[in-house]
Amino acid sequence: MTPPRERDIEGYLLAQCRAHGLLCLKFVSPARRGVPDRIVVAPRGTVFVEVKRPGGQLRKLQQRTHAKLRDHGAEVHVVDDKPSVDAFIAHLLESPAHERISAP
């Protein structure tokens, strides 16, 4: 069996977003390299997602771009296999702390 490629993980991310009613947009910035691959719009907020092949590493430019996005208040995630996609989706589907209802 061949190991999953980056596009396999990206396809799984897209399928999971669709299955859970989340908007998953391809992010391309012709004038700026190193931007994350996807923007996911969910009820909890809009986040950036970098997709890598299993075990893939961020390039230095990607690391700097992700840091700059985070410095400006953006949420950036990296997924590189199906379990990390599943954890990311679960994170998006959680209620933000300020919206959780506590039992008396």
C-alpha cells in the first residue's frame, strides 16, 4: 500500500469539512508564497490550514508566514494525516468556552 500524499490528506480534509457543513476554500496568493493551503469557515470562526503529507515539515517561509498570521490574531493549523484532520474538525465543532453552558 502506498503512503498517502498531500493531495490525499487535502481531499480528506475537504470531504470532512463538507460532511460537517464547514466551508473549506483553497487559498492561493499569487503575490505571496508560503501561505496556508486552505481557509476553513466554521461557526466558531475562520481558520487557516496547512496540509502536509504524513511526516511532512513546514518550510522556513511557511513557518514565518504562519507566525506572522498568528501574531495578527489568526488561528493556523497543520494537518498531515487523517487523525490530525479528525482532531482539527472536532476542534472546530467544539463550542467556544464563552458559549459553553455549565451545569448548576
